[in-house]
Amino acid sequence: MAEKIKPERMRPEDYAEGGSPMSRGATYVRKEIVSKGVGFGSALAIAISFTTHKSILWAIIHGFFSWFYVIYYALTR
């Protein structure tokens, strides 16, 4: 029986020309948490700010400062 290659050791450069990982029964997993968009800290700061102040302008400003505003809010409440 042919020996399988472990998925965590495979890289796209390792594939043979014209061969795909699926033809060999292997998979390639790419881990990426956040590359673009709003992060969790910004979303949390916007939600807290809008709930507290009912102002979109303040929500945008606090979203820019993200975790700093969340920590400030937690310490002052």
C-alpha cells in the first residue's frame, strides 16, 4: 500500500507539475484568522458605543480605537 503524505507537511511548491493534491488523496489547509475587514475588537467597540451613546459618529470613532475603548468602558463601568 502506498504511504500517504501528512497534510500539515505539504506545501503548494511540493506538488508535481500538472499533479493536484486531490489526485494523491492529500489536502492542503491554510490557516488565516483576519486579513481584511473589521476585527472583533472594532465590532465590540462599535456595539458598546452605539448601545451606550445612540450615535453613529461616536460608534465610528470608538470603532477606530477598538480595544482601547473596550478596556476603558470595562474599567469605568
